[in-house]
Amino acid sequence: MGTKTGAMIQTVSLGLLSAILYFLLYYFNETILDWSKQGGWYFIVPISIAFIFSLVHGTFTGHFWDLLGVKAKSVKKRG
Amino acid sequence: MGLLLCLPTIGWSVAQEPQAQPSTLTNSPFEPANPKVETLDEIMLKISGMTGDIVWKASKGEILGSGNEITYIAPGKPDKEIITVTDATGKVATLTFEVGGFLELHLKDILFLFIVGFIGGLVSGFIGSGGAFVLTPAMMSMGVPAIMAVASNMCHKFPKALVGSIKRAKYGQVDLKLGLIMGISAEAGVLYGASIQTQIKEAFGDVGSNLYVSFVFVVVLAIVGGYVLRDAIKIYKQSDSVGAKEHEITKLARWVQSVNIPGTMMYFPSLGTKISVLFTIPLGFATGMLAATIAVGGFIGVPAMMYVLGAPGLMASATELVIAFVMGMGGTIKYALDGFVDIRLAMVILAGSLFGVQLGAIGTTYVKDFMVKMVMGVIMILVLFSRGLKVPVYLSEMGEIEPLSETTISILNYTSFGMLIFALATGAIIILYALIKGYMKHAKEEALAEEFSIAQATTDEEVETFPASAIQLSPTGRLKNVLLVSDKSEASRGAESEAIKLVQRTDGRLSAMSVLMINPEHESLARQLIEAEDNSSIAHLETVQKSAEKAGVNCDINIRHGIEIYQEILEEAERKQIDVIVMGRRGYTGLKRLMMGSNTAKVIGHAQCNILVVPKFAKIEGKRILVAVDGSRYGDIAANAAVKMAKYLHAPILLVSVVQSELKEKRHIETVEIIKRVESFIKQEGVVVEAQILSGRPAMSIIEIAENKGVDLIVVGSHGRTGLDRILMGSVSDRIIGYAQCAILVAKA
């Protein structure tokens, strides 16, 4: 398996995972909002969602640009 | 608690139309008199004391039915609702209340938020500061009440700050002590700021809260935006002298550091001195207050640490992550306890902003410093006007000024929204244009450099004369084009000196590279981070370049950025048609190695060329080369490479093959044949060789004999297993690389 394919599989799986998370948020949005609205101990709901999404989606986006070849300028000097 | 959402300003009033007879009512004719309504709720409303036909009118929601009892459907946006009822005699009754709850999200809203999130992130990653000054107003423009916009914005930011601060702490850029002290005082500021917000909302409703937030925005943006623009123009004018600015301590910071208030002094590593906590506490508090009000605390925190306390820029912004996390988490919990966090808004923004942050951060490496500040200043001033235009609207809604006509209100609303869009589009276009232009220019330069390097490689090949017999085993063995991978750590020292020596011996070409991991989750760091790491890596590679030159070896240096270090190494090796990659060894073994993975192991697994792994203290002096063969073509490749090395080093070869103890009888004859075949090849090449058959566990037997016989280079082949296969089956070369004290050449080509 080439490195490009490996990177592609990794990026696509992270993207899928992220998409699934967003779908779940959309699917259960009413329940989640009802919980959020109640305040009190339900504060854990938005906080944990924020953590999970941030981690998964953050890793995905990093790989995404890298896979597309959009990366920071490399620095070169000739000896 | 959640009920606080709805309603604070509920009231009713009954007024007369001019032509009707005045009438006075002491009790509300409506039932319920104080309806608690959330977005899209359906409630029954009754009215009494009206005569004849009744006409119901709702300013925002919908009325179903007629007569004294109707059904009211609340709008999808939290807003102020006025229900007007007129009877046959012209008597008018009005009921005013606030529709609370969460905004109804349509696809267009989600797309808008995603795009705003992306642009907000792009701007943040580019200018290294919170995009909240774009995100909060954008949410407010959609109809999200200010308090929810601020709460949701905070909620999307603090997890990023946590991940970012953990990463930065590994690089020693976080002053945890300063971060925590400032964070705790910031937390107090957040709680105070949030309670002011809640009180304003309770007293004046969403309009009051919107006015308050907008007002603070206008003031902060005017000050910061103006300052940034001035700075940008100043840098532009002195563009000749633009370069990496050294860390300078301001006069103010010098004074702060000189003040000694006994009993309050504390040492902070980032400042390298003691300062009074009486200075840090108000700074932290102000940062927190601002964060709770407009969700952009970093506007105060980072400059305060730099200019008032005297912390270096990179440490200030890394430490700000700790503060951002502590207060962001605290603030979000405080708002979430009251049910103000709309997680949908926060997550849609997050989806867009994470794409943007990384692209923005990459963009900064392609533009000049003044450009970054110019973009920041322009956007801030545009957003300032956008928010400023809303102030009269809120004031009029609150009855603080003469009521504005509906036309004026809608003109102001549209202009405000239009300016926000204009600000976002301007920022995005400037950044994307700079990114694309810079990227294309860079790509062109890269292509030219590549052509040059290929041309040079071809010339080298023509001059080189291969020993004729080397081709008899397999067409391998070139060790001329060397790529040294250095990570600035002690672990790379051995690799650096051996790479230079190898090129000296083979009269080849040396390229040295470092790979920087770039994956900024948190905007406030992105730019400085890339700059600082680039500078320190270049400085290190330049010292390698100097030592190479002293040894009479030309050396190119190159820094690459990426998410996966090993991929960058492999790409560079492929691009430069490298024969051998020289790397250090981190020295992880056992579980740690399995858990953390090792870039060296990954490079070995995937590379097409040879890899020379040099532990920190290993030296290749040409005492003896051990080559392990197993009859496979990988063993042949190893033997071939060993011969090549032996010729360069004038060293004898110790040829070994290992038979596992339990298979000794069965495999012995087979192994003797393998050994004989390779032995005769080596002899034919004119290299002194000693052959041995070992029994036991392959890796350990090889390491043991290498140590006993004073071997300074082990050459092995590689089956090139990767991924799960490698973890499950293990690899002899992997174990040898993990435990051997001398250098190891993994021959692959």
C-alpha cells in the first residue's frame, strides 16, 4: 500500500466519522436542544459534544488540506 | 433556569385608535396575560372585554382562527412579539412579549453559518486572532440573541484551545503558571461578565443585551482595528527593513517588572523574572470580562502579556491558550447552566472554521507581514461599522430615542448585514488571492529546483562507474544521493555526522531536511508558530550545512510542513531520487514504540530506497560490517548493499544467517547453501568475508554477535511490511533497529 493511498484512507475515514457525528447531531437535534435548554447538569451535553466534534473534525481538516497538497511554504537553501 | 430564556419583558397595553372613544382597562384582557413562548411554540390566546368582530394581528408570528380565542404560532426566531387586537368599535389591545428559545435553522442558515465559520476561521488562522469578531455579529445578524451568540461562540472555541495548549506545552512554549494565574482571574472576569449579560437580558430583554454587546464591539474594534491599521501602514513604509523582529521588552513592561510589592511577587518562567500578581490579576479579569461580552478575550490577553508583562510573543500566544481554555470552559458551563448554548450553531461554525483556520495559517507563509495586519485592520473597521449601524435600531426598540420608521430600520438592518458580508468577502478574497498567488509562485520555483536536481543527478550517474559484477545479484547499491533527516534533537546527532561522512566517502550529494508538523487547531498561534519553528529549524540545519562544508561536502537544506512526518520524508526522497535516507533513532522500545509509532519505522516500511538508522552515539568506522541473509531476495539486496559499503569503508564483512532453534535440524542444510552462495559473491567482489550460522531468535542473535564481534554497521533487508501486518508479525529488522547499539542499514534498493 503506497503512502498516498494510506493517507487517503485515513483522511476519508476521518471525514466519514466526522460526517456521521454531524448526521447524528442533525438527527437528534430536538432532543439535544431540549436537554441544553434545561440547563443545570445538562450543561455536560453541549460541552461533551464540543470536545468530541473538535477532536474528530480538527484531525480530519488537517489531513484534508495536506492530502490536497495545500501546505505551508517549504524553505529551501542551496549549499 | 431554562425558562429565563423566554419572556423577560412581557407586558400588555391597550391603546385607542384616534377616532375611537377612550376606554380604561385595569386588568389584562388577555389570557394568559404573560405567555411564556419559545420559537415555533403553539399556544391558545383568549381575549375578553371586546365587542363585535375581532381582528388579531401578530408582528412576527402567525394567528390561526378567529373570535375571542385563537391559536398563536411563534416565529422561528427569538424576537420581540407584539400582538394587536382590534374590535368592531375600534378598541385596540396589545400584548407584548418575548419569544425565547433557539433559532429555527433552515438549510440556508446552516450554509450561511458554515461559510461564515470558514471565513471566520480563515481570517483567524491568517491574522492569528479570534474570528469571534466576525462570528458573533454574523450569528446576531441571523437573529440569534447576543447572549446565545456569545455562548455558542465560546463553546466552539475552548476544546480547540485545550488541544492546542497540550501540543504547545510539549514544545515548551506554555507558561503554565502564568496561564493558570491569569486563567483563574479571567474566570472571575467571565463569571462577572456573564452575570452582567444575564442581568441586562433580564432587565432589558434581548434588545438590551444586543445593544450592550454591539456597543462593546464598536469600542473594542475601533481601538484595536485602528491600532492594527496604523501598525500595518508603519510596517509597509519601512518595508525595506522588514525581517524577523527580535523580542523587545517595552518600557511599560520594564517598569512592571521592576515594581516590588512584598508578599505578591511570583516568578514566571516566560518572563524570566518575578512580578507582582497585582498586575496579572486585573489583566486576567479584563480578558475574561471581554470574553464573556464579545467572546474575544485574546484581544486583551495576548497584547497584555507581551506589552505589559514583557512575555515573548510566541509564549504569550501559547499561554493565552491555557487562559482561553480555562475561561472558555468556565464561561460555556456558566452559559450552559442557564441553557444559553446552542450547540448546533457552535458545531456548524466549528465545521467551517476548522477548515478555514488551517488554510489561513498556511496562507500566512506566503505573504508579507504588513498584508496580514492590513487584512485584520480592514475587516475590523468594516465589522465596526456593521455593528455601529445597529445601535440606533436597538436604541429605538428600547424606546431610548425617538422611534425610527420601519423603512429606516430595514435600511439600517440591510446595510449592517451587507457590510458584514462585504467585510467577510473582502477578507476572504484578499487571503485566498494571496494564498493562490504565493502558492503558484512557490510551485514554479519548486519545479525549477526539481529540474535542476534531476539534471544534476543524471550528470552524476554518467560519471559514476559501477563495479561490473555488482549488477549480477540485482541492480542495486547506489549510496550516493543522501537525504539526512534531522529533528534538532539529540537523537539526530549521530545521523548528522554519519550522513556527512557517508557523502565524503561516496563523493555523493547531501540534502538535509526537517519536517515541521503543522496542524493548528487554535488560531491565535498559527502564524507565530510556523514562523518560530521555521526559524529555529533553519538555524539548526544551517549548522549542519556548515559542518558539511567544513568536511568539503555541499549540502542543500530544506524545511517541509505536514501532518504526517514520514510522508513528507518519503515525498522528498522520491522527488530528489534519493539512494539512502539517514535518520536518527528515538530509542522507544516495547509498548511505547507500539503505541507511539515511530517515524523511522514508518519510513522503513514505506520507502523505496535504503535507510541508514544511526543511534545517537553510533559511529561507522569500518571495523566490521554484519550482513544478515535468509535466502530471500531481500537478503540478496542486503548483501549487495553490504559489499558496496565494505568497499567504501575498506571493512571486512561478517555474513550471518539465523536458524530458529526448533527448526535447526531441518533448516541447517538449506541455510548452509544460502550462506555459501552469498559468501562466494562477496569474495568475488574482493571483500574479506567470514560466514557464521547462528541459532536462536533472529533479532537477538544478530544483536548479540554484532556486539561481541565489534561490528559497527549491520545491514539487513526489509520485507516492507506495513500497518497491521507489521504490528502482528513484527519484523526482525524492526527489532534490530530498536535494540542495536550500532548503525543499521536497511537495504531496500
